[in-house]
Amino acid sequence: MTMGSVQSISNLLEGKHAVVTGGARGIGAAVTRVLLAHGARVTVLGQSENVDLSNRLDLEKSRKVDYASADVSDPDAVNQAFASAKGRWGPVSILVNNAGRAMSSPFMKSDVKLWRAMMDVNLDGTFNSTHAALPDMVESGWGRIVNIASTAGLVGYSYVSAYCAAKHGVIGLTRALALEVATKGVTVNAVCPGYTETDMLLQAVNTIAAKTGRTPEDARAELVSHNPQKKLIQPQEVANAVAWLCLPGSEAITGQAISVSGGEVM
């Protein structure tokens, strides 16, 4: 499946309602497309108002997709958005916690504001959305929660200590919750991309170039060099891993943090 218009792959997720936070751009958009292609109904949850998903995701108007607005760091807003989504598409069966934010700074120059910004979206947002979605899954005896973490949740990287701490927290939450719901038909996993070709990476490249005096091309090459395959991860590669964790046949996979990084993290 290409990154263009959605084509049906299967009906294996027919009747399932998926919520994808941050699902209108980057990795989230690729996840939205692949879940739709497998027959799911998808609610994209984002912070913007009045997003035209048909244009943003190159979808036909008839596709089973809707948009709900909420700041994932605000539990009340998240609960309201999930209530609205359930009213449209029914109980939530699949949750993909993709909304995230990355900021870099040397630790000694990092302040509480930066720390909280990383925790609010990356960790608190994952908690808030999971807290809103899980009751439906436990009640029905079936659910899939996939947290988009990062290789920064598995190893350390210089100058992004707050981001690493938040993503490590997401991995810890994934493992603990997976054990808690292991007998309830619900699986909880994390997908950990390496450097992925998204708008967020473009911002990182520009920041590196501005702070180091290197060209954007050199900064991009530096990021590529960390991948043994010598390439950037593509959003669709991450989305394919997410889809596999939601499809039949993955029932025994839970509590895992799967690196999608070309072998950077093993």
C-alpha cells in the first residue's frame, strides 16, 4: 500500500473502532490509512479544530473516518473527545497513542517548562487516552493498545534527556499495563521507531543545522548514519508494525517494545 489514497487490504478489522491520537500527520497518518485499509472505523484525535481529513489523508469522502479535537494532556478534554467518538462509531477496540512532541536541549539548559512539555504530551497524553479507552476493551473482552514510543524509550540520546525520560516512561507503562490486563483479551505493546522521515524530523534537522552551523544536508546525513541500513525509517514501515499488532494472529504478543530502526537498537 502506498502513502497515497487508501486501498482496501482486508476486512480483518471490520467492525472495530480505532482511535489514533495525532493521526492526521506523519506516522499517525500512515497508521490511520493502514487501519482503514483493513476495514476499521477510525477516529483521529488531534489538537487542531476542523481538520479536513479527506484532503489531509487523501481519502474518499465515504471513508469510515472522523476527527475529534482534544489536547491529549488534558484528561477532561480527552474524556469528552472519546465520548463523542463512541457516539459516532461505538466502543473503542483499538487505541494507537501516537501524539508526541520532541524538544532538544542540554540538560543543564533544560528547565521545568521543557520537562513538563515533554511529559504532558508524550507520557501524560498516553495515560489519559489509555484511561479513556480501556474500559470499553475490558468490557468487551478484546482490545489492542499500541503506544508509539521511540528508540529513545529503549536507549539514551544526548541532549534529549526529557524526551528520553518520557518515552522510557511510556515503555514502563506499556509493560505494567500489559501484565494487568493479560487475562482480559487486551494486549498492550509499544512500537519504537528510529529516525523517521516526518515533519518532526525535518524540524530536528533544521535545529541541528542552526545550532551547529552545519548544512541541513549534513545534519540529515548524521541522523541517517545511525541506521545500519543507512536510511531513514518511513512512516509506512512503522504503521505496518502497528497494524500487525492489531490484526488476528498477534494475540500472544503483549508487553513488547518493538524497535523499527533498521537495526540501530537490538
